[in-house]
Amino acid sequence: MANVNNPYGLRPLMRTTSGGNPNIFGYTKASGYGYPIYKWDPVTQLAGVLNGPASGLTAGTTYLIGVALAFSLASTAATILVMDDPGALFDIQGDGSGSGSNVIAAATMGYNANLNYTGTAGAGVTRDNSGVQLTESTIAVTSTLDVRILRLHNDPTNAYGVYGRVEITINKHLNSKAVTAT
């Protein structure tokens, strides 16, 4: 059975790598922020204000604060709950761009990948769901990529291959960013 292409962002699994419950905290989205933030969008904090993928999060370079748990309209001030725990686990769908050694397969579990913030991803699929996907073509051992692939998500409708769903943690997390002495 082939996997279905139905992106939904980073769906929280409500547990951490240590087995506990993840932290959830309210973050401010300014009224001047001209983009909506969709449920399960990865978000970052710039100048103390929440920013979502539509405003230019860059794969492999943006440090994320976590994942938004609610939708917020563009240009509307809001306090959004964000799962901001560096050890939080998420389920995400691959984007189908992989080939060769860059596919969702048993051999690539434990590898890393970037997130896809372009096209419909980052624009949201519906009001309730993000369109962000795992960029299969970036799957590699390189530790500087956005997320770490842990395992295939356990679901009878899911299989290795194109549009496979995997469990991940965020590699480039703002709360675990290395601090350098000045």
C-alpha cells in the first residue's frame, strides 16, 4: 500500500526523548506580523516575537523555538501556545523529493534532514494544519540539518518510501543552541 500525500506539519506526540511530558509555553505574536501561523507550524522567536515559516525560516540555518499548537490569523496580535521542549517528539510526513540514499527507509533511521518551508508548505494546507514537510532529498548523516529522524511512525497505513511518516526531534532548537563565550 502506497503512502498518501497529506501534509500536516510537525504533529506533537506528547512525549519527550526522556519519556516525560513536553513543556508548553505561551509566546506573543505581534499584530505587525503579516503572516498566519498554522497549527503544527515550526516557529522561531526573533526580537522577542514569534515568527512562523511563511516569514522566511531557512532550512538548515534557522534555530526553532518549537511547534505552534494553534492557528493565528495574519496581522493579529495573539498569545500562541508552543511546544518548546528541546526533547519533544513529533510525527511528520516526507515530501516525496528523495531518491537513491535520500529516502525514508530502514537504513536512514537515525539520519538528519531539513524541513520544507516552500510552496504550499509554510502557507498551510488548511486553517488547522501546517503544510511543512520533511525534505526527503536532504536526508543525510550531517548533524547541522533541522531535524533528526528517529523511527518510522507506527501506523498500519504508513510504510517506508515516498511520503512516509517518521518520528523526529528538532536538532536546531533555540533552547539547546550552543552558547559561545565572548
